[in-house]
Amino acid sequence: MYRLRYVFGRLCATLLAATLPLSMPVSAATTDYRLPSLGGVSHAASNKEARLGRAWLRQFRAHAPQWQDPVAHDYLDRLIARLAPYSHLNGELPVSVMVDNGSLNAFAVPGGVIGINAGLYAFAPDEGAFASVLAHELGHLAQRHFARGQKRAGQTQLPAMAAMLTGMVLAASGAGSAGLATAMGSQAAMLQDQLRYSRRFEREADRMGMQTLADAGYPPADMVRMFRAMQRMARLQGDTPPEFLLSHPVSESRLSDAQSRAAQLTVADAYQDDTLYDMVRARALLHLHSNAPQQALTTLRQDSAAKGAIRYLEALIDAEQGQASRALAAMDQLAEQHPDLALLPASAARIALNARRVDDAIRRAQRLLRLIPDYLPARLTLAEAQLQRAPEAAYRQLRDITDAHPENPQGFTLLAEAAGRSGHVAEGRLAKAEYLQLTGRIDKGIRQLDLALDAAKRNNRPGLEARIASRREAFIDYREALEEFS
């Protein structure tokens, strides 16, 4: 992924700008590491990057397989939010996407998009290793490597982003080197120059990433440890390394440089407990080894995962094998032992729902949400359960969810269903339209908006008519951005 990331890196592993509007700590990375001072990025340029990035993401969702696991996705978003304030980014948090692919990969796209393969969880044995990859990608964004690379090459971002889209979709679909070849082909004439930039940009991202880790409470040596593991993988796999290693090659000199710099950094408020990460990793391993769940257990045990995480995975396996009562008893016991881990009662609520214990699922989700009202996995489970008991309540819940998470396709799918079941015809059409535009099917989305507008007019809803009309204008703009990738 690192080299993939670089020819994608420039093309893919190049993060541009996006993150929390929080005050950023003054980091030694800018001064001691002699990184370029980027100055202010114009508002117009930032808006253009964001527009292209969101269009890229919609096209990617339309063609690449997604791993839809709300618990793992929430964990990813919260970890990005933890790292972002220390990454010297400006603007909103990046939007994340998880790819249903077992290979090692992660990527970042201009305009604030970060993606990972499910395989990253499988490869990274602990949270520090996992966080080091995200911190590296945030380093690409903070240093605006994609924009800088394109400017130096005298190229515009759009053709490179379009090629990156094709390459990433191929890679996500399992095409591997074919995807890389596509991305590289668009800039073959300048390949050697790009490779030189690759080395420079990778080291800049390493330096920024290690400082981010240290400031966020992770040992910067975690990145060095991850590099060593990737280097071993590259040697073992020879001519067929995973995409991440193609775009982010780990040379001895790069490894030595990273190790030297890591030794110079002081960790602020060290963060050590890996139990939550191990549990999320258990979910990824079970997903990747759905036909051989014992392999997931073996991997966790070999990597000395927390005992609670191993028990959690055993409970998940029990649930998948129809032993819901035993799984729920284990989840409840774990929740007593780890009262701060919201994923435990949320997982129990989902197990109950999957076992068609709808009322139990509702009670469990509501109990958790009284303590943590914004925990998205529990909110989605509650809404899905309420669809079977109280569609109007589900509709209200999902309307709030989609307002708070406008980039969540799953929320809009459920909202469309809840609206239909509770008699909100126009709102259901509108929700369906939002889902379609989020997944790159903008023309179908516009048709749904037209149907929504007709329904609003029939019911004399001028306020809703105005909202739909406004969304239609936005959809037209989305379509123009999407057409640039055609």
C-alpha cells in the first residue's frame, strides 16, 4: 500500500486537506524536520479539492466492494479523529471508507478521503501499528503531496485522480498489479521523476506521522515496527506483494531514517490498552475467515491478543453458528468486565436482532444509548429493530442519524425503508435519492428527487418542496463533478 500509495500515493496515498477545526499543537515536525512551509491554501482551491474528493468517493463506492461493519467503521472514524488534531490538517475530518478486501492496503485521496482494506486490521497486530498507517496517510494529506506532485509535473489533478479511481477500483476488486499499472500508465512519461518524489514524500509522511503518533500518545517506534513487518512480507511474497507495499516500498535507508527519528521523539500521555482494537480486529478476522472461523481465533492467539478479545471472538462465532443465548451470556459477562467498551453491549444488541429477538435488541440498544447517545452502531441497530415494531420511531431515529452522518449510505437505505413503512412517501423518495447519489448513481438519484417533489406537491408541503429543489440543485453539481471522471 505504500508504494501503491505512492504512485497512487501521489495518486492515492496523497492526502490533501481535511480535519478537525481544533487548535493544532506546535510540532517539532515543522521545524526540526525541515518540512516545507505550505502557507495558506486558498479557500477556492480547498473547495475544489473537496468537490473532487467527494466525487471520487462516490464513484469508488459505485464500483468497489464495501465492508459494511458499523462497529469497525465507528472505531476507524474515532481513531482518525484522535489523530487528526495532531496532524496539522485544516478543515473537516476526512471521510472514511472500508473496502471488503483481505489484502494489506490503505489510501488517501485529495479532498479528504481515507480508505482502508479489511486486511489492514488482519495485518496490524495492535492499535499502535494500525494507527501508524493512518498517521502516515494523514502526513501525506498535511503536506499536500498530491497537489505538490501534480504542480511540479505540470499536470492537473483531475486526470490523475481519474486514473487513480480506475486503479483503486481494480485493486479493490482483486486485480492487484493491473490496478497499479492503470494508475502508473497515466503518468508513464514522468515515472522516474515520480519515483524520486515518492521517496521524498514518503519520508515526509513518515516524519509527520511519527510526530502525530507521539503527540497522540503512541510510541513512534510503532511505525518502525510496522515497516519491519511490511519489509518481511515483501521478502516473503517476492513478485506479488500487496498493493500497499507496491506504493510504499520500505527500503533499508527509509527504515533507518525512521528508526533514528523515532528515537528523538517523546511520547505525550502514552496510550497502551489494545483491548478495544483487538476486539475490532476480531471482527475483521472473522469477516475475512467466515468459512474458517478457527483461523481467526488462531491469528488472535498467535499475536497475544487480550483475553477479552479472544472471548469476544468466540462469542461472535457462537452467534454465527446459531448459539445466540450462549453468545449473549458471554457478551454480558464481558460488558461487566469492560464497562467502558461500548462495542460490547452494541454487539449484544446486534446478536439479539440477528437472532430475531427484536424486543431484546431494542432494550439493549436503548440501554446503551442512554449512556452514550451518539454511538452510531447502537443507533443503527435500534432503528433497524424499530422498523419491525414501530416504523415511525425508526423514521425519527434515522432522520436524526442521517442529519448527523450525511455521508453514511446505510443510514439513508434504512431511512428510505422506515419512511415507506410509516407513510412518509416524499421523504422516502428523498432518502432513496441521497443513497443513490452517495453511491455514484446520480441520474437515478435525480429521478427519485423528481418523484419526491411530485409527492410533496400532492400533499401541499411547500417547505419540503423547497428542500427537495435545493437538493436537486446540489445533485446537478454532483453530477457535473462525477462527469469529470467519465
